[in-house]
Amino acid sequence: MGKYKNRGSQTVAELALNNLLKNIPKMVANYGEAMNRFSKDAEAQERYIKGVATWTSIMRDDQTRMEIANAVARAKARYRNMVAGQYGTIPVTVQR
């Protein structure tokens, strides 16, 4: 099933970093090609607009916003407890 499922979190992080670093050149090339195709594809642009509008509508729902805010707060608290004193800052992924 998942290639990381039975590995420790440190091993998962190290494997993920190695995989990311190895794939950066391919990712950069693929992204450039994809963006060039996207800039000329009206159908893809319409799908993008529809997808962003739908996602925005869902994310603006009060219940959804509260559930996400609560989950982020719990995750940040767990993260801070786990890395207390190890790092100077916490990565900012979600703004309040």
C-alpha cells in the first residue's frame, strides 16, 4: 500500500526530502510546460475558475471554517509541544 506507512516519522521526512531534491529539475521543467499549455487552454481556464469558485464557497461556510480553524489550532499546539526549544519559529501555513 503506502510506501511510508510502516516507517518512522523521521525516516519519512528524510525520504520525502531526498525524493523532493531528486525531482526538482523535472518539477521545474514540467511546471513551466504546464503553465505554458494552461495559458492557451480556455477550457482548462474555465475549469480553474469553476473549481476556485466552488472551493471558495465551501471554505467560506461558517461550520467548515470553524472545523478547519480548530484542527489547525490543535495541530499547532501539538507541534509546539513536540518541538519546544528545538526551533526558533513555527512555520506559518495558515493565517488567522
